[in-house]
Amino acid sequence: MDTERLFGLGLEPVLTTSELAGYLGVQVRVQAIYDLRTDGRGRSGIRVGREIRYRVSDVRRCLDGLHEPESFLSSRGGEH
């Protein structure tokens, strides 16, 4: 897909469930993402036929909301 063309149309890129799992890079099974959505804990998506797509901006916003507070990190000595 030509992302430059999409941006020219005012559309943002979307990720498939497999792409989202790969982006998260934590060996998450695709089924785990579906399970999180079913439980109400996962990202909402856009249904395109039988497939779910995730807006990149929604994924970024979700990840930003998962940041641990600075006070938590400093109390643990900066451990990861």
C-alpha cells in the first residue's frame, strides 16, 4: 500500500492484527489481541469485512496511556 498516497488523501495508515502484534514485539499471539478486545481491555479497531484494522494514532495513544509514572520508576531505582 502506498502510504504517501494515503496521506495525500487525508487517510492515516492502519495496522492489521498481525502487524500490531509484530509492532508490539512481545511475541503476542494474534489471538491474544482478539481476546483482549473481547475482554474490553484491548484497542478498539475498525472492522473491514471480517478483518480488524487499528489506526496508528489510536495505538500510539493507547501506548502513551500505559506509561508508568516517573515516581514509580524512581522508587524502583530505574529498573525496567
